[in-house]
Amino acid sequence: MTETTIFKQAIAAVLILLVGCARGPVTLDHEPSHHLALANDYLRVYRVEAGAHKSTRLHVHDHDYVWVAVGAADITNAPEGKPPLREQVEDGSVHFAAGNFAHVVTNNADRPFRNYTIALLRHGSVQLAPGEAERGLTLLESGSVESLLVKDGVRASEIVLKPGATVSGPHLRRPHLLIDLEPDDGRLLWAAQGESDHLENQSDRERRYLLLEF
């Protein structure tokens, strides 16, 4: 990609942001790319899809949030009042952002930009023990559990299970959200405290999940 193309895309992102500022930011519920998939007292989950070379409207994030990319992406993030930043996003990458800001996101690629955005409405109870690292990988006989981040008392982990494999533990006894990432079939599962203590892959292929435990 040429410097001229990158410059044009940056200018386009700024112009879109200026237009959005003139109109005023909208809430996530009124941003056309954000589709509410699940809501309760702990969180709101939005399935997000921005078309190829399309931009979201200027929208505000009132709460801290976690988002996970569904597919690799090339985006420009233009926060209100700050310079736009171009980002190359890896498939399945998990990110945390503090709330109380507005931005426009532009999809620079020839394919849709998809993600799940999870607004955290309350803090969780997860606390790292003294000396415990935020990130960590546990290998299982038929899969793995990787802790990715702990923010606002909420732990985000990636679970990979081979067909027929099962995982259990305290991380599944807390209130938690599970999102099927691979295959991405739109399945979401919320479990209250003590409602579930294990996860089983009942399919005939390897599956990858995002776990948010409160």
C-alpha cells in the first residue's frame, strides 16, 4: 500500500470524525454497526460488523469494555479529540479499553470487520494472587486455557478444546460469559454463579472460546 493511499485513508477518517462531531456522538444502541446480542446486570454484548471500506458513526463508550476480533482486520481508530491511529488486528485478539470516550472506526480492508464488544457494567471478583501473572497458559490433554488479561475484576481467557474434550475449574463456577469464536456461529452463553462448572466440546471439530469470568 502506497503512502498516498495511507494518507488519503487518514484524511477520510478525520473528515468522517469531523462530520460525526458536528452531528454529535450516538450511544452503542443507536450505532448501526453494533447489534445487541445479550444484556444483563453484568454486561452488554454487541456483535459488530463494519462493511469493507466503511466507517461507523461517531459513538460513545460509557463503560470500560473488552472486545475480541473475529477475523484479521485493518482498521483506523479515530478517538474524538485525538489523532487517528491505524491498527492491524489479529484474528481472535482480545483488547481492553477504558470507557468514557467517543470514536469512529474505519474498516480499511476489502472484507467486513467483525468483532464482539462487551461493555462491562460492573466490576467482577477476580483478583490476582501475590506474584501471579496476568497472562498464563495451562495446557490440557485435549486443549488449553490461556489467561489474557484481568481488568476491573474480570478475567478474559481463551479456551481451545478438541472434539469431546472437557474443561472444569473455579473459573467456570463464577458468573461468566462464553462466546464461540471458532467456528464463529454467534453462540453466546451466560452462566450465573455456580450454574455451571465445566465446558464440553460436543462437536466433531476443534473449538475456540472466549471466557469472561466475573
